[in-house]
Amino acid sequence: MKPMTHGGMTETARWYQEYYGRKGLNRNNLLHNPEVLFQTLALDVAIARCLRRAGLDETTATVLDVGCGSGMSLSALIRLGFHMDNLVGVDQLANRVAVGRRRLPGLDLREADARRLDIPDASFDLVLESTMFAQVTDATVAAEIASEMRRVVKPTGFLLLADWRLKDPRDSRAGALPRARVRMLFPGATLLAVEPGALVPPVGRRLSRHAPSLYFALQRLAPFLVGQVAYLLRP
């Protein structure tokens, strides 16, 4: 397995190292950082609404999380009733996979190149990603990953993309996943739903810390401040 040296493993590893070096290890810790609590809840709500729309049987549905990190998105699915035995996660960063295996020892987490998955065609009822395409800014790499996601999902299954629709202007390396890029990465797929998730971080993190009761009200009243969305597609 070759590491992705541009737009992939090396760049992503460097991004995480620099990000947490600047922000601190508790930057996205729900327990220790109140700024992130409602940001996370908002994305969880968006994903739950998409899954409700999909109508999958959570007791039998098979799920692949591409770019799973330490398994947090899969952990959220377990809370929603999905069975751990039916969940698989893949990520190129070995240290993140190792953390996930320690936290959730029964979960099938694999170190793998998302451009070349060792998985048979049409294996999963749901293939998802969370904040991955915003980090994979190389167009060729992103297209290869999207192609693999379509290959391994069943024709009757669903794709779920939970990602930032707006680029962070403070980070020159950051990308985004607006609708136009979704259509480019998944041509011919049917967009079934777009659910609002987290607010843009400068606003959402402050509200989460100082005025959490206003968070979802602002999300409804000011959709232009929604930075993160969940897209549900038929492949």
C-alpha cells in the first residue's frame, strides 16, 4: 500500500500535527472544551435526520466510514442503534486507527488507502465520510476516493457526506464540499437531502460556550451561518 504524499496521508498527518499543535489536544474534546459541544450535537442531528430519510434498518445495515479517524462517527451510529458487528472504518493514519481500537476494541477499524480499498463491490448499505473531503484538496485523490465509495456501496444503498460546505478563510490549505463539488465527485448520483449541521466555527464555538440555548435557533434563522452540512445521496 503506497502512502498518499500529495493531498493524502503525508499532507493529512502534517495537517493534524500542526492543527493540534496550534489549538491544543483538547480543541475538539467534548468533555473539556465547551466550545465544541453544540458544534458536535448539530452535526449529529444532521446525520440522524439523513439516516431517518434513508430508512435503513439499523439492526442489519452494513456501514463503511471512509476516513474514520478514531471511530467517533461510527460511535455515534452505535448510539443510534447500529450494530457494531456491521460497521467498518478505514483511515490512512495509523495513530488514529490505534486510538480507535483502544477506545472501541470490538469495532473493525483498518489502516487503509481510501483510493484502493480491499473490499468487494457493492458490500455496504451505507458509505459515509465526515469532514474528509474538506481536507483532501487534491482533485485527483478526491475523485479516486469518491469512485471507491461508489464502488463499494450497494446499488440500493446510500452515500452520506458530512462535511464543511464553506472554506475556512484563515486556513489556506483547507477545502470545502459545497453542492457543486458533490456533483463533480459523484456525477449522476441523486441528492436526496441536505441537512444543516455545525455553524461556522467563529460563531458556533462562541455560542456553544456562552449561549448554547440560542444555537439551534440561530441555525434556523441564519442559514448562511451554517458551515457544515450532511448530504444524503443515492449512488
